[in-house]
Amino acid sequence: MSKKIVSITQADNWFFCQESKSRGTPHSYTRLSVWVAYEDGSASGLLSSHSGQSFELSHPPAQGDGFYIHWDELNPEQRNEALMQGKIPGSAHPGFQQSES
């Protein structure tokens, strides 16, 4: 039986961080989409993913040690990694057009 969600809020500048399996980076950062609160008082961050023609929300992977971290807690090197790994691809949504800056 799944827990009932009672509240959802945007997760601005939050990431889920895990030790990376890649040799090039020490950590893996995934941008959170929303925070959810459950009727039992617990909370969780949810990640978005693109599958075919739809988007889905899911819990972070259960394997390994992972934690939530806010942008303001990252040092400049970690911020660069989080930006590169946490990008939302422009091709994910057919109506999205990235502006030139």
C-alpha cells in the first residue's frame, strides 16, 4: 500500500546527490522537481524523467548512500558539476525553445 500525498511543492535549486560510479566526477547530481509530504508526516524529493511522450515523477534510487543538497550548500566545483549533470535537455519537450543569451 502506498502512502497518501497531502502536499506538493516546487523544489527550487535542490539536487539529489550520490557517490558517482564514473571516474571523472566524485558525485552524481540529479535535479529534484518537487517535494512531497505524506499523511504520516514524512517527506521526499521526487525526480522527473522523460519516457517516450510523457514525463514521470519518481523517488531517487534506493541503492547506495544519497542525500538532498541545496545549491547554496555547493562549492563552485560542485555547482559546475550539478549544472552539467542536472540540465534539463531542450529536446525533452517538443514545445521548448531555448533562448539565445
